[in-house]
Amino acid sequence: MATPSTPSPHSSPLSSKMSEAALLLSPNSILANALLRSIDLLRPRVLANRPARIEFVVGTQINGAPHLGTNLVQTSAFLLAKLARREFSIDTTVRFGALDNAPYDVVLDPETHTAYQQTYFHALGKDKISELIDTYYRAFFDSVSEATDTAYAVETYSDQQATPAFRAEFLRSLERLDEIRWWLAPSHGTVHVRIPCPQCGWAQKRADRTKLARLDEDGAIFTAVCFDHGAYDAHVDPEDDQPYLDLATLYRNLVKERAGGRGDSVLQVMMKGGDWAFGCQLVDGALGALGTPARQMPIRVFTPQVLAPTGAKLSKSLLREHGRGVLPADVEPWMLDTTAWPGTVDNYVDALVWLVSQLLTDPKHFFRSFTVKELGRLMTARPTEPLIRAHEMGIYKRYFDLIAAGRKTTEIRVNDSSRKNIKPGSLIRFRCQGDEVLTRVTRVARYTDFDAMFASESVAAVNPLATREEQLANIRQIYPPEREALGVVAIGIELVKP
């Protein structure tokens, strides 16, 4: 009697692939129809700009615990950074923009009944803002960074608006304020530029009593009125980090995207929730009015929007204004406050990484919206077996087979940001054509280039089937000179027994 064939220990069973195929059903769309993979959306700009690094920028108001939609955008940024690094052979990072200019409190002037607001930064101070970031985001970002081999940096809006680049871009925009103001404020043409009182930090919410008094080569002078301290002047100079510029949302994005687009070596990709697609029409109108060159126009990725059954997005502002009673019964507590997830941070991140990875398998799945009920269904459909976290590396078949056979015990890579956290004891999962093999790092050595590496490393440990000269030629076909310039890392590996 014939013995039933046994699947390869490195392969996923066919039944698993079939269940994954049936997990998501999504309609086609104009964008999805134009793409084979979601990451291809970046290809035209990568080819046009030829950047040395891609930075995925994701901004978040830090006015409370994040909900599922917020973490979905952030996880998408990390996973797309990982995919872009692999697809384009360009180093990638994630930049988390903590929007600490969100309104902390709003009061009415008792005499004029004009609304004034104070930002989180002015109400709490820099140290408390750092504590908020640590409380709600640091552990999450550390975990998703580890899970995706992607480095990240945190920048508050307060720090960003104080930079010469941001302030210079703001001043340039003032020169053409009449051309952009209807794009940024279509209903009334009054652009909200809030400059908080230097004594108390309060600013008029609508900023209709804040006036541009003068604009010349020395900068700009604004006049404003505080409900407690009266009239004051504010001089904006690119070389001075004061006064504080609290720009309305569309204006802030215009200045930020204009400033970010001026660099040649770094391509910034703006990660946005799906609801931003509507507002970006106005930002793009203002960018066009400023004559922004095509190479400097922002590239944006709109992530899946999380919807209530009514079709409205899952909203923190709705919660603050009306309480949780306005939300449907099938919204689980952790969807509104992800710190309430019934498990560890790593467990939550692993679940999100799995979910977003499923969405990224097809542009039809990623460029659409999902109800909380559907996302809840998907999250419960994820694999139940514990995930072994490991650095992941794609590899050519001939090298994969040598690793799986235990004959290749040194792996060579360029020393980009994704290799910084690899150390002895780390696990590396090598993938090739649906197969995978798990290894443990035994040692790590770093070199200036491939020649220096082969002067110290065993040629046979890197590839027992090729000479030093053959290996150098092969490696340099994979890594161009600009990648080799990042440095070289030699990673000792051993197989991990099942």
C-alpha cells in the first residue's frame, strides 16, 4: 500500500493556504486593479526620486488611549516599511509624529464669549508629554519594531514646529496666503494660525483675532489677543524656535509635507487613515497653489478605515463628546482602548501584525474599509498556536537549501537599520518560495565592506560551493555600491531543532 505523502516540515499545508484564501473576500477597486501588490503604490516615486532611505510618517493625537484604528495605521507603517526595504533594497524607518498640540482644554472668554484653547503641550509640559507617549505608545512601538525589524523615531509636533525647516516653510507659505487660504478654509477663507500667549499658553481657538501684521525678509509679525493678558505681538523667525506655531490641521499638513518633500535623500511616505482621503484634496489644492514640483508632492498611503455598523468611523472624538453609549454593542472594549487588550503587548502586536499582513496579501483587501464586527471576526480567525518571534529574511533557493542542510553557517547582509538589533541568541527565520527554516544567531561581526569581511570570515561557512572570488561577484550583483557603503554584517547561524 502506498504511503501517503508527507508535507515538507518547512512548508505550509495546503489546507492552511485554502483557509487563508477564503478568509477575506474583497471587491475590486480602481486602485487595487492597478496594483499587483500594495507596496507597488510607492514604486513610481521611488524610481523618480531614487532615495537613500524611505521614512514612513504616521501622526497621532496623544489625547488618550489609542483605539484599534490608530494602531492599525501604525502597524501598517511598520509592515510597509519592511516590505519596501525588501522590495526596493532601500533602508526604511518609521517616524511617529506625536501631535501634542491637540486641544487639552477649551474655555469661553466671559466678556466676548470667544473660545480659547490650550494644547496638551502647554497644559502638561514636555516631561508629561513624554510620559504620555511612554504610557500609551512606547511598549507598542518597541514590540512592533522588533516584530518587523524596523527602526522608529518619535518626534512631537512641538519639536517639529520649532525646527528652522518647518518655520521657513511656514513663512514661505505666508507669501502666498491669498492663494492658499480658500483651500485651507473653503467656508470662510480664514486660515487658523494660533500663536499661544507667551505668558499663559492659551490661544484663540478660531484665531480670528490673530492677524498677520507684517511679512518681510526678517520674518513675520502677528498680533493676537489673550483673554487674560490682553494684546501681544509675536515675531516668527526661522532661526528662533519661539513663538509656538499651533497651525490648524490642514495648514499643519501643508507645511509638514512641503518641508518633508524638499530632501533628495529621504522619501517621506505619509501614512493616513482612510478618512483623510477627503481632506487631502484640499491640502493638494494648496500644494498646487504654491507651485509644488511633482517630485516634491507628498506620497500618501491611506490605510483601511475602521467603521461602526452605521458606516461612521470609529472615533475618539465621538467617544469624548457623547460617551460609549453611542457605539454599537459589538465593539469590544479593547477596540476602543487598546490598552484593555486581554493579553500582553507582544500578544496584541502579534495579532495586529498577523491581521495587517493578511490585508496586505492583496491590494483589494488593504485599500478598503472594515466594520469592527468584521475585524473582530478576522482577529478570532488568526492562528492560535504561539508565534515564535524571529527576524525574517528572504533568501535565494540555493542558499536556503544550504542553510536547511546545515552546511551554510554564516549569512552575509548589508548593515542597514533592520540588522541593528540582531545579536547572539536572536532567532532568524529564513523564507524562500513558501518554505521557511528557523535558525539561532551564534555570533555577529561587522565590517566596512565585503572585502574586509572575506579577509576574516571562512569562505566555506558563507558558501561551501563557491570560491571567494565567485562569492564576491555574486554578492555584489545583489548589493550595489551604495548598499555596500552601509557596511557589512556577518551573522553566524545554527539550525533550531523543531
